[in-house]
Amino acid sequence: MKKKVLSILLASVMMFGLAACGGEKTDDKQTDGDAQVTADGEMPTVGVLIYKYDDTYISTVRNALETALNGKAEIVMQDGKNDQATQNDQLDVMISKGVDVLCVNMVDAKAASGVVEKASAAGIPTIFFNREPDAEVVKSFDKACFIGTNAADAGKMQGDIIKDLLDAHPEYDLNGDGKIQYVMFQGEPDNPEAIARTKYSVEQAVANGLEMEQVGKTQVCNWDTETAQKAMEAMLAANEGKIELVIANNDGMAIGCVAALSNIGYNTGAEDAKFIPVIGVDATDAAKDAIQNGTMSATVIQDGEAMGKAIAAVAMNAASGADFLEGTEYTFDETGVAVRIPYAPYVGE
Ligand code: CA
């Protein structure tokens, strides 16, 4: 089958217009209780707790945050090394240093109540990001908010990509039955993000008018490339010729599926190779390369840069005593405490 790098017309990619940082400080700082006060003329100190530095997406967020705060704030940043106890210690140090605002990427979102307890006692506004605490926990502190994505959106974006793919390539319906026989690769069995991606990718494809038919059981592969490759090899051994689409919760697993396909002559990037579309989430470098090489179809990008800019703008507001979203173009969702940064489809450059 002829295969080439796909060019897909993408439906309404909605991005927030990003407001400039609300960095203008008010002259009269209004603080209540024992809130941290920044002396006029001094740059505020922004304390940033990262769940772990060794995460590609979070690195993008960090870089964007640092860039956006450059010259406007002092940044104190710590690597939680994927250990909540370590992060708790780092939180204590930041509070004792008297940072003006805390930006917290929880190691374990369930431990957020402990952060709220300490931050509220110290009167330090706290912006959770990326890893989402329970909304009730965020609401329990009037100076706390959350900036993240909406778990359902990545799946819905996959469902839109599937529709665009099939419109552009009706030949992907290999058996011509008008239905798309797909296999699903899920990150973890109980992870809300994984569950939402699995559910909404297919639901959105159906809402877009496609008939979807799952082949085999959902393959739970712990977000892992090698695990997914082995599972895909088994799926292909049992169902070769019957699979028309691979949907994966993340690019790590998508890449494993591409490897399994390549091993039996599919998705090699050669013009005459057989091809089954593979879709992931994350837009990792490996996935971008695969899309560029024509071995994978598409992924969904978490816009780390937009996330970093949003955190910076909201942090500057909080540090100056202003409302979190004052002067920005961000809005809270129905919870009243969460800002959602949209995902975007990625089909190559
Ligand atoms: Ca079919």
C-alpha cells in the first residue's frame, strides 16, 4: 500500500491567546493575615516544586516558565526526584525561605492536602500544575488553584485525528466493511488519564460518524514501549490482516507498536510497505521522528510552552497580591479553581 507522510486538515485547533504576564505590581500591596509581602521594587520569589526533572514534557514546561519569569521574578526550583517525601522536605524549605508564591507539580497528587495545609498556614498562594489534586483539596484554600489539561481532551483529539485520517485515507479500511477494526493500548488500568484517553478516543471517533470495532482486549502496557511491542507482536500473530488502526494512550506504547509492525514488514517508511495507522499522545521526540519518517500517523501534543506561560502569568499575579487570573485571558472551568490548557494535534511539521 502506498503510504506517505500524512497531511491532514485539522479541524478547529483551539488555542488560548496568551495574555502577557500580569507582572505589573500594584503599589499598595493588599495582604491579609500573615501573607508574604514583597517589598516594593523587589522582584518576587517564585518557588517551583517539580515532581521530577527527568520528564520531557515537564522540562518543556520548566523552560517556558523560566523564560516567562526571566527578569520579573527570582525562581527557586527543586527536583522532587519522583519522591513525595523529598518534595515535602523541599516544600518546608521553600516556606521557611518565605517565597511569595508556590508552583507545585505534585509527585503524588493525593498528597496535595498536606501542601495546602502548610501553604495556607504560611499564607502563601499556591498554584498546582500538571498533576491534579482533588478539586475539593484545591478549593479548601482560597489562595490555591490548578493549571493543567483536561484528561478527556487528549482522547477526544485522538478521535478527531482518526476521523481526519479515515477521510483522507479510506483505504485504511482494509476489509472495506465500513468499520474500523482497532486495537487499544492503555497506560494503566486505574489511572484516570489513561481511562479517559481510552474512552474518549473511541467515543469521539464514533461521534464523528465512524463505526469502530475493537479487535481483542484492551492491552494495558503501563505506558511502556517494550511491553507494548510484545503485546502488539502477540496481537499481530493472532490477528494479522484484521487490524486497521492502533490507538495508544501515549507515544511510548505507540512506538512499541510501530516496532512490532516494522518487524513484520509494515510501517517501515518504505513507499510500498504495508501500513497501519498508529496514533499516540505526548509528541515525544521519538514519535515526532516516527511521524516524520512515515512510520506513525499522528500524536497529540500537550502544549508545555503554553502551560509554562500560563503558570508564570498566574504566579506573577499571585505574588503581587492580585487575583490569579487578573488581566490574563485565562478562565476557570466549572470547578472554579482550574485552568485548562488545550491539547493540540500533531501530524508532523
Ligand atoms: Ca474495516
